[in-house]
Amino acid sequence: MTIMASRNLWCMRTNFLFGSRCWMIPFSVEFLFKSVSLRHFSGKCHNGDGQPLENEDLLNNLLMMGVDIDMARKRQPGVFNRMVTNEQDLKMFLLSKGASKEVIASIISRYPRAITRTPDSLSKRWDIWRKIMTSDLEIVHILERSPESFFRSDNNLNLENNIKFLYSVGLTRKCLCRLLTSAPRTFSNSLELNKQMVKLLQEVCLSLGHNDPAEFVRKIISKNPFILIQSTKRVKANIEFLQSTFNLNGEELLVLICGPGAEILDLSNDCAKRNYTNIKEKLFSLGCTEEEVQKFVLSYPDMIFLTEKKFNAKIDCLIEEKISISQIIENPRVLDSSISTLQSRIKELIHAGYDLRTSNINLLSWSQKRYKAKLKKLNG
């Protein structure tokens, strides 16, 4: 049975008298004849278990493109039930921008929803990004690393408004480029969310006695490009935690959060408190005073990111090799290295005759190239 309407086509299966469910799906006539990658025209079908069937033509296309189907299914399974997708248009578009077939396959494998974006939307979004990035290949590299950053939203107006706003608060093109590279989700935020964070930072700046909010915002974002994708509640709680825990005055807190402590603002407040409590308890057990603990953490705030297990294991590893806690306090960056790196380097240095008890232990955290050169020199 067929029912015709001026703008819609209705399809009907046999009714319940014949053991089937009756259903109707409207399709725009304009939609039917639009020049896109269409598959065989049909409604959404279901298998015997009531689960939607995957689009076989789409699966074949993606397999031919080298897409990891299993990965794509796990990430966004609903994409495979769509009747209309634009994988061929996406492929041609990205090829024209310098992406390889392998990169395109990787992008779709990790963010399948990319194939639902229209060529027009892709082109407009790309043009907006190009106002910040210096080349097409730069954008391709970002997509290869984080496809979600480009394809998560097709709201190009929101993207443009965010860029205008961030320029208006004093961020430079170089800073925006870094945001796109490091924290592209900033531009998918609603404009209101970004405004709320900037407003909070400006208020914090003034409350701490600094009279240049624009400079403060630039410094914070420069040191921590991820801050705009955090909640204002989290950032505010962490600022209060740092000020109260270390008894900092306004100027000292400004220096900390605009410098080495900027990234701590990303941590969940509970996690920051829990990790710091563990640091205190561990160092107290080794004879450190409250003042020494605070000086230690403030000299290298990144250690607050270390969980109880990791921090304790690293301290124990060093102590077991007769390295004193005072040496660790004076050289906190040794805790940057993994347990396995610490263990292997300690073994190599002892074998080379290097006395870690009386010598500089900083080389435990040196880059591999620098460390190997030093080890070679020690071995003669």
C-alpha cells in the first residue's frame, strides 16, 4: 500500500493481521534527490532480536578504506545503522588537505561519527580553523591525534564566537593555535562556559590584589591550556586548597598558579587533597617536618599528581638504595622518573662506581640522551 503526499513519501509494511508491525517513515523528497553518498533506500530494519541491522554497504565501504571496524563499533555503534553517511566525501575532502589514506582510516576508526558530517559543514569548519593554524597539514596532524576535536560538533557559529571571544580577552593567535593543538575541546565548549571561566579567573586576579586581569588570564591559559575545559567549581576549589594548605598570601598564590602550580588546577579537588595528605604522612614517617614538606611540594608542585601507590613506591625505591630523604627533598624532580627507570639507572650507576649517597642524584631524572652520555663517561 502506498500513500503519496506533496512533500513526503510514506512506506508501509503489511499490518498486524499478517503478523508484522505496521510502521511508517517520512522521507523528504528534497532529501531523496540531494547529491550525497546514498545507499539503497530503505527504512531502519531490525533482526529477530529487535536489534537494528547494520548497513552492509557502509560496512563494505569502510572495510575498503581500511577502517578498524571493531574499534569503530565499540566507540560509536549507532553510526553503522544510518542509511545515509558521507564517508566518501570525507575521504576526498581530507585527501585534498594532505591526509593519507592511513590517517583517514585511523580518524574514522577512532571517531566514526566523522562520516556523518556534510561536505559543506566540513569546508566551513576547516576555513575557520585555518584562520588560526598556518597550514592544512597542521590541522591534519591535530585530527590524527584527536579527531573528536574537529568532528565532535558541527556548530560552526559557536566555534567562530569562541574564537572572537578569546581574542577579545587578549589571547594572541599563537595562544589560540596552542589551544587548538593541546586542548581543542575549548572551542567545542559553549560560549557561555568559556565566559564563565574567564570571569572567574578575572575575579580571582582582582581578589589577590593584581590589577591586570587580562594579563593574568593570558598567563594562566599559557601555562595551562586545559583550564578552559575544567569546571569553574573545580578550579575555584583548587585555588582555595592551595592558598589554605600552604598559607600563601595573595602575591605568593599568584606566582604559584601563574607558574609551576598552574596544572594543579586541573585535578579533582578530592584527588589533590588525598595525594597531598599521603605525601605528608609518608614524609612525616621519614622524619620530615611540616615546613620541610611544604617547601618540598612548593618547589615542585607536580608531585601532587602522584597517587599514593606511585609516590610511596618511588620514595621507598630511593630509600632502599641508601639515598637520604634530605637528598630527595633537595632534588624533587627525581620523582618524575618511573619506578623501572629509577631501578635500572641506580643499578647502572652503582655498577659504574657512582656513589649516590654522596653525589648528585639529579641524573636519575635526566633525559635518556643526557643520562647515557654521563654513564658512558663514568664507564670510561
